Amino acid sequence: MTAVSWAAYLLLGSGALLTLVRLALGPSLLDRVVATDTLLVIIAAGLAVHAALQRDPTVVPVLVVVSLLAFVGSVSVARYIGGMLIHSHLGTESPDAEPPAGETGESR
């Protein structure tokens, strides 16, 4: 192995370790989501570095799957959290929630 490959793997490993610390410590759900997405990006980068240094094209489909997983997971969580924030801002629990008894919205 060359010094460049050692440096690349060392930097990726230390980034993954720091990301795992952020994932464990939190403190909020969004911190953990960002840490998970960052960890998936580091894994994809590690696969890309391995494929480039070893000249191994068989890793590319796995790289594509990991990248898609990171993208779909981030978008899904962002939409879920965004929906929760919108509903909490409006003061409703869900858009289909019925009003409490006696509050039908009709005027007398």
C-alpha cells in the first residue's frame, strides 16, 4: 500500500469514528439523522476509494446502492420531520383530525 492509500483510509476511518460518536450522543433526532447520512456518505467514499485504488469495478453496483439508500433515507426523514413541524405549527396533530366535541366550527 502506498502512503496515499493509507492516508485515505485513515481519514475515512477517523471520520466514520467521529460520526459514530455524534450518532451515539445525539442529542436530537435531526443530529442522529444527519450523522447516519454522513456515515453512509463515508461508506460510499470508502467504497469509491477502494474501487479506484484496487482498480476493481465490481464494487460500483454496491456503491450505487449505498448512495441511493443515503439519498432516499435523507429525503424520507426530511419529509417526515417537515410534516411534523408543519402540523405542530398549525396546532393540529394531523390534517384529518376531527375537532374536539363542541367545536364544530359552525357559528350560531
